[in-house]
Amino acid sequence: MLRIGLLGAGRIGQIHGGNIAAQPAAGLVAIADALPAAAAALAAETGAAVASIEEILEDRSIDAVVIATPTDTHADLIEAAVRSGKAVFCEKPVDLDAARIRACLAVVAEAGVPLMIGFNRRFDPSFAALKARLDAGEIGALEMVTILSRDPAPPPLSYIERSGGLFRDMMIHDFDMARFLLGEEPVEVYALGSSLVDPAIGEAGDVDTAAVVLKTGGGRIVQISNSRRAPYGYDQRVEVHGEKGMLRAGNHHTTTVEAATATGYSRDPALAFFLDRYREAYQAELSVFIEGVVEGRALTPSGEDGLKAQILADAATLSWESDKPVRL
Amino acid sequence: MLRIGLLGAGRIGQIHGGNIAAQPAAGLVAIADALPAAAAALAAETGAAVASIEEILEDRSIDAVVIATPTDTHADLIEAAVRSGKAVFCEKPVDLDAARIRACLAVVAEAGVPLMIGFNRRFDPSFAALKARLDAGEIGALEMVTILSRDPAPPPLSYIERSGGLFRDMMIHDFDMARFLLGEEPVEVYALGSSLVDPAIGEAGDVDTAAVVLKTGGGRIVQISNSRRAPYGYDQRVEVHGEKGMLRAGNHHTTTVEAATATGYSRDPALAFFLDRYREAYQAELSVFIEGVVEGRALTPSGEDGLKAQILADAATLSWESDKPVRL
Amino acid sequence: MLRIGLLGAGRIGQIHGGNIAAQPAAGLVAIADALPAAAAALAAETGAAVASIEEILEDRSIDAVVIATPTDTHADLIEAAVRSGKAVFCEKPVDLDAARIRACLAVVAEAGVPLMIGFNRRFDPSFAALKARLDAGEIGALEMVTILSRDPAPPPLSYIERSGGLFRDMMIHDFDMARFLLGEEPVEVYALGSSLVDPAIGEAGDVDTAAVVLKTGGGRIVQISNSRRAPYGYDQRVEVHGEKGMLRAGNHHTTTVEAATATGYSRDPALAFFLDRYREAYQAELSVFIEGVVEGRALTPSGEDGLKAQILADAATLSWESDKPVRL
Amino acid sequence: MLRIGLLGAGRIGQIHGGNIAAQPAAGLVAIADALPAAAAALAAETGAAVASIEEILEDRSIDAVVIATPTDTHADLIEAAVRSGKAVFCEKPVDLDAARIRACLAVVAEAGVPLMIGFNRRFDPSFAALKARLDAGEIGALEMVTILSRDPAPPPLSYIERSGGLFRDMMIHDFDMARFLLGEEPVEVYALGSSLVDPAIGEAGDVDTAAVVLKTGGGRIVQISNSRRAPYGYDQRVEVHGEKGMLRAGNHHTTTVEAATATGYSRDPALAFFLDRYREAYQAELSVFIEGVVEGRALTPSGEDGLKAQILADAATLSWESDKPVRL
């Protein structure tokens, strides 16, 4: 059984904690959080102990850590954890700065322990099935990828100000999804952005509505669109076109109920909360991490995947700022 | 070119008149109607002449007639037309009385000219495609048929009082659809009916909501449901189950527009008017009649099909009245 | 915390055991099964103790039992449990014989403890939402209910022979669903059945394909269809019509992936396994039981609901055997 | 009755000819084509006379002309027609060169007669309904437009070589659709293109797969994607997002039939032929032209609309060639 320590017991840490505790092949043994009450509450629920980060890293009986702390602590904690010989699952992103990610990955490489990054959407059953069918050749050679992500509503302005901007904070998931699906690297990025949802976001130097096009060395084309607003739920769709046709995957709804009345046919909004939408994805990524560590397999998405998505996010940000395409 | 006379220039006669005029293989040469103005208007639109029924039947240059007059004239006009050697397309039903239909069909048989009955739904592109795929074995041996027909709103009470009742007036289409799909004859009928839409319909001795189950000699089962009310449009659906799966066909909508807002996803009501819903079916049945007569092919649905649907409607009516299953 | 003993650790007992263990307001304290290994395996997984039925019933610290043993033990175990003062959740049916159910319910009434029957489909989120919207008046007064249930494949013949027949074993769920939705009692039942899936089922005196129509005192009409075969998954649909429109709820699919190729558009089969299809329903019914017992609320579906569904199943069986409608 | 002369009796001319002939408010009086047999065949079908272009333009009894000749004749014919005082409906584009279009529009302005350009997609019932609902405020202020157009298969290479390139030949429809929906002008264009469908298209200096992003002065964003291949039919979709939600409209299918078998649920490919897909749109645009001329209303899409779409197509072509965004 893989003994796991959890660093961070906030919203996403609670999800990971519950998922670890439910894994037969793993045990959640210790939880650290800057807020002792948060750690204690999750510990009570899962049967784990409360500990400090240092205690967890020094505990030789702990095989792996799951990092769900604030972004600006990720790189330091990854380095400390791999130096203490622990396998690491870290929430995205490793860091908002690509140079810092590179330095961190060098430490990971030297330590020779596995690192996996939490790009959860790869593990959504529908997106994963789409990828598997694409790889199986169902639509032949891939030509075009379209990814749409729209959040139900913008986060607080205080969050946006520290987020690194929409391209790094929100669209980074879509950059990873694009790389996941493409099978080759983008070589060019062009980004457009606007502040249409809330002028305060624009005044804070960010955008809330954006479109990016990518092109790969092989000429494949990717379209990505993002918005901080979607009144009908959390809108998350992928559509890929190949020589033999199309595959697409979309939103989840609470029920299958359809009504038909004098005004027409109607059904539920999409699930509005990302933890509901990606519940199975969060479970699956932890399973993959745990099984991968236990069986000594290479872990994907890797630190390198984290770096490459960040480079795309940086390029998109630069493209938006300069209004020019950026070559990679 | 098949020269056709049209008897009846009311709502359905106008549809048939336009469809005949648009057929390259046929010409609409004369139109008769009890209301001279109706005949004249349609004649002006289609380039046909106005004539009396007698003139049309006596005109040796006319090859065929399309009968779209009131129901109680159908059997007499069929007999007169076939005696004058004309091929006949007659709107359903031949008559509300099975004995009268039998007598009429005997005259047709003696005359040796073709007769086709206007069960238009067989020619709906979706129902016809479903039938073709069923016959092609796509779902293997047929086991169960479910037919749903719901009118947008009840007709005037004056119409209902002369209609022969819901089972003969409305469900007769579904009995024909059941026979069309089954490939064997029902041997048992059980009917339930209620007056839930308008109490006046019940007071007039009829029902506005009904369900029928049929069973064939081979044990296949049919479910039919009817209502005189569907606020979301004209609801017309067929679903068939076989050993290898299911085929179903359904409603038409004006547009493909879908909206998603805070209240959910929505799309248009179903087309509400039967002449819109079955526009292509009305065109196709006339094509089949014209080509069939020109090429000397047997015409389906035949007079016999008209008789058998009527017998099922009578049996359903009797079952409802007696609250007992009726064996055929 | 409600302390619960589980009687029966087979397929459905394992589901209930896991769901009880995951409830914060309840504890699974003991498990009994005729096969000690089955009880031990589930006990190991959930942290419960292994015990005999007698030990569980005699243990005064246990507040409630969940009965998931073979059908022919249900009534006896309910009686024994309520006599020992325990609240009871029992899998459907109470018994295959209505008289035995009545006797059992008399014992329950005398004991004055709560009894809930496991008609899980009422707790499916989509069917429950449909019912709530119906009750909220979204489609006005109810007129017609259509329920379709098709199993992916027939059970072993040995099971069918002891099952009480399709109407009691399979359609009983649909009778309960009909009563759940109707808001009034059926007063008439007519049933048709055939053996189309497997002739051996017919030779064993049962049917594998069936259609039933029900009518209530208020004239509402219910259509039910069942088949022991559905190659495209576990097909479970409900559609209700009222004066203002329609509500319907349907199947679940593994993913949202849609493909479009030269042969057309396609998506996954329906979920094929009832424990997947009704996973959330099984969780919800145990929550309702546990909360209801803790808070002293009346439990639904009640023993009376179990009896009434059984009476409808008996009536349908009699109708099928006699080929006559049966009045209740 | 508006007397119309048709210039060009090829594939699209035949469509327009039939649609004019079916309009009660108009008459198709004369048809000219470089191939006399083509003109004669269509004349025989519609009852029009065969004439030369010159004869039609000189015939004072002819009120309007519909131009459906090859693209390189459009501007000259428009000029000749307006100089002879005839209202003009011209197939898109006016010309492949924006300067030539400007010069032509100056002649039209001087002549003071109406000119309408055949951007048929604006008249598709679904796209038109989407636009009407957008204008009615159903989703509030518009933020993002996504347009996808995929042809079933590439045209012959000989066609592509004379076409002006994908952005001018194919995407020009989408530029017009974008302008139709936006309500303000794009100020910036960035285009990516690849040759993924057929290398010969790339060798001919064109692309077969492309994505464009546009931005308006108000910050609204448009995504357009095109491909010369769609094995599942003619793929034509529009999706718009606003502050209150989304509206989208999509493809047409031959039937409503859905199958469910062991491999899943499936339905028809999309209609593959553009004349089927846009049948109603072609009818509607002629109606609008005829009614507009008769009633003296301003005609939309105007010559100016034709010019502006061409300018966007030129800008996209330049952006693709230079790999830089182009400001307008």
C-alpha cells in the first residue's frame, strides 16, 4: 500500500484527500495545512494524522506526497519532496515562471523520483475516450482541434490579480489538452483577448474573453476559446477533425429530464461546478498516480508537460500583449 | 403523361393539386368541387380547368382521379371512377363502415383498375427509411412496435361528432402504420380510452386520450397511444424493437437553433401543422401513385389495406365500448 | 449515528453495505450471510463485524437492519426484525404472495417500527426530478404515463423459473414507478405477453416480452412495456404527458463522445449494468432511509407500496393468463 | 408582377430559375446562357424564353436580372444591367478584386437601381432565426462568434486554381456571416492555413484547412474554421455567445431515424450537397429580392456587404501569406 501525505487541505486538497482515502492501493497517512483546523477536519474525515510539512517530508514511511498548496509554493515543495525521495503529484501549475519550472525539473531529474502534474481534464472519461479513439485511428490523421472552455462566472478580482492572467491561469488547461490530443508540438501561437465580462478585469490588465490559434510543425491547426462567463453552466467541449471524420465530447447535465411545452423542448443547464464536472477525472488521475508509482511506470502528465503548457501560456500572453504571432 | 382529374379542392385537395401539378410525369387537367370558387382558385393556380365530377368521369382523355372530397362520398366516387376506367387515388378512409368498404372493393376488383389509399404517413421520409432498414434486417426479427400520435389541439366538436370516433378518425393512421411495420396481421386488440382533454368530447360519446395494445399471430406486440392535445407541436413518433436493437423516428422542428441560458438548454417546439409535418409525405405518395399507374405496378397502400385498418379501428372501438379484448 | 446490521452480502448486499459505510449519519456494524466468506469479505472492506442473523437481531445496540437476502426470506426476516424493534429497509419484493405480504405488514404495524421497501428507481436523480417537476405543476394535470424497461439480456432460466414470472419479477418496478407518478391508484389492468427472446422462457411458462395498459379511477392511462433483451444497453425510460406538455427521462451513457464519419453520427450504447445505471439511486435510497429513521419521518416507499405493486403484478399475471382485463 | 431575366443557366442558375418561376409575385421571362442547350432546357422547364444577354438587357419590359454566370463576368454584367435600369441580384462574389468591386459599386450608385448579393446563408431558416433571436436580446450583448464550414470534399484542382484561394472562395461566406451576426465591423484579421486534405492543393498555392480569428472595434471575437473535407456531410454551424448565454444552429439530416444496436446509437450523416442544405435559403433570398424590388425597400446583403466580405477575404489571404495579423 502506497503511504501518502497530503500538503494542503483547501478545496482541491479535500477532493484529493477523499480520493486517496478511497483508493484500495493507497493510504492517506498525514495531512498538513497552514490552517490547522482545515487539516484537522479532513484528517477526522479520512482517518489520517495531522502533521507539519516538515514532518511529512522527514517521515521515511511516507512514500509519496500530493501537493495542493497555493501555486507559489509548488516548485519549492516539489524540490523538497523529491530530495526527500518521495514521489510527487502536484496540482498544476508547477510555477507561473518557465525558468523556475525548468530549475525545479532539473532537481526532480537529479533526484530520480517520479513527478506527475494534475492536468485533470486528460482523465475525464469522455475526453480520455475521445483521445483513445483518436489514437486508435477512428478518424484517421488528425487535422484540426477545437477546444472551448467557459467558466460559469469570473473569480474574485483579487484572485485574477495574482493569477498570471487568463492565458496562464485558465487557458493552460486547454494548452495541455491541445498537446494531449495533437501528438506533436505547436510551433506558432496567436492570441486575441478582450475584457467583455467585467471591465474591472480589463483595468486589472487581464482579459476575460480570449481566442487562440496554434499551428504545429505538421500544419495541424488548433482553435481555443475561453470566457470567464457561461450562464448555462461550466462549458467544456472538445472537437477534433481528421481525414475520416469528427469526434467530440461535451458537457455533463444533472439529469436526463427533457420537457416539451408550448415554448419548446428544454433540458437542464450544464453542471456548473468544476468539482462536479470533473469528479471522475479527479478520481482517475489519483488512481493513475498511485498505480504508476507502485508499478514503477512513467507518469503522465509529466513535469515536462507542465513546462510545455506553461511555455504556450507565456507565448499566448506575449502574443496578446504584442498583437503578433509568436514562434516557438 | 398521366392526365389526372381532382375531385375536391378543399384543404387536402389543394395539397394534392399542387403536388400533381409539380409532377413531371403527370398533368392536372380538371378540378371539381361543390364550391365552384374553390375549384376555380386552384385551377387558376395550377393551370387546370374547372369541371363537374360527371364531366371528369366522362372525359376519356383523363386517366386517373384523385379523390379528396368528404369521407361519406369516397366509396360512391371510387365506384363511379373505376367503372369509368380511371385509376383512383382516394384519401383515407374508403368509408367508416367496413361492409361498405368491402362492397366498394368488390366493384374495384371487377373493374380491374388500380386503387391506392392515402395513408400518407407510410411515405414520410423518416418512417419510410425506418421501414426500409427494418426490412433490410438491421435490427433482426421484429418484436415490438410503439406508435405515438398526438394532435396539437382537438378539432371542433362538430367534426368529432361526425368522425366515427377517435379510433376510426385518428388512430386509423396508427393501425395502418402498425400493419405497415409488422409484416403480419394483428389477431387481438384491446383499447382503453378517456376524455381528459375536453369533457365535451366525452359527453359526445368519444374519447380524446387512448391507448391500444395489439398482438399478432406470431406474438409480436404493438402499443399505440393517441391524444387530441400536444402543446409542444404535432407529436408523431415510431419506435420498433427487434432482436438486434431499436429503430425510431420522430418529430420535425422548424429550425436547428438551440439556446442555452441560465434556465437551461432549449430548442423549438415540434412543427404544429400536419401539412407542414407531412409535406414531403404528401408529395411522395402522389409520385408513387403516378409512377405506379404509368408503369402498371401494384399500388400500396391498397384498398385492402384501407379495409384492414378500418377493421382494426372497429375492433378497437368495440373493445373500448365493451372493455374486453377483441379477437380478429 | 444510526447503527445498522446488514442481512445478506451478495451482489446487492455489497452495494448497500458500501453505501451505508459511506453515510456520515450511519455505521455499518455487522454483516450476516449464509456464506461466511461473503460476509467476511464485505466486513473487511467496510470495517463491520461478521455476525449471525440472530446475533444481529438480538443486539440491542443495532438500530436498524437492511435486508438483502433471497426473496423467500424477506417476510420472515422483516417480522423478526420489527419484533426486535429494529427499523427495516428491505429489498423488493416483500414476498411473491400478496396474502403473505398483508400478514407481514400486520406484524410491522403492530410493532410500530418503520419499514421501507427498496424500489430504487424512485431515487434515480432523473426520475426523481421528473416526479418533482410533475408535482410542481410544470405540465399541469397528468394524463398519460409511458414506462419502458428493457434488460440487456435475460437472466438464467433457473432464475426465471423461481422468479414468479416477468410481471412479478421485472415489471413490478414499473408498477411501482406508475403508482409513484400517478398520484392515484390503477383500477384496471390488461396484459399481453409473448416469448420472443428465448423459446425456453415460454416453455418454462413465462414471457420475455410484455405490454400492459392500466387505467386509474380518474381515467389516466399508463402504458408499460418490458423486454428481457436490449442489445444497446439497459433501457429505462419514463415519459409523462399532461395538459401543458411532456416530461421524459432516459438512459445514461458512459461518455459524451459523439463520432461523425461517412456512415453517420454515433454515440455510446446505454450503460448495460443495472448497478451502474442506478448507482446514485442506490445511494440515495439508503440516505433517505437513514435520515428518515433518525428524524422519525414516515418512510416511502412503504410496505403498503410494496403490497400495491405486488397486487398489480398479480393482476397483470392473471390478465395475461386469462386474456381478460382485471379490475381491482 | 416583376419580370425577371436570368443570366446563366448552370447549376446555380437552374436553382434560381426554378425559384423565380415558383414566386407568385414574379415571372421568369427570359434566360441567357453561353451554352444554348442549357438555356433551352431550363426555358422548357420554366416556360421562359431563350434570349441573349444583350436582348435581355435591352428588353424594357424586363424589370430585373439575376446573374448566375461565371465570377469573372459578374462586375461587367452588373454594370451593364444597372445602366439599362434593371434591378440586379448577383451571385457572390461581385469580383475577386476589391478595387474592381468598388468601381462597379460606383456605377451601381450612379445608376440608382437596387443591387443584392447572393450570400444565401443569411437566409437559411436556422441562421436567420438565430440572428433574429440575437437581435431580440435573448442572450444580451454579443461577445463571441464561432463559425464552422466544412465542405464534403474538395472541388477539382482546376476550380481551385481559378478560385482566388480558400479565403476568397469558401471562407467569404463565413466573413459575411460574421458581419451579419456581429453588428459591427472587424478591425483585425489573423489567418492560419494548411494543406492537409490534398497536397496538390498546397502545391497549387492554396490551403484546404484554415482558421481565422477576427476582432471588432468593440473587442468582440470571431473564430472561423474551414476545411475542404467532411466525410459525414456538409458541416455548417454557427455558435454565438453573449452575456446571458449561447445560441447555436447546425446541420440538417435526411431523416430523423435513430438506431440503437450493440455498437451504440447512430443517426444519418448530415446532408452532403449544398443545394439540399440551403434549398430553403435559396428560395428565401429570391423572395426577399423580389419583394424588396417590388416594394422599393433597401436590399440586403448589399453591394457594400459584398465589398466588405471581399476585403476581409483579402486581409485573411494577406495574413496567411505574411503570417502577421492585418489591421483594417
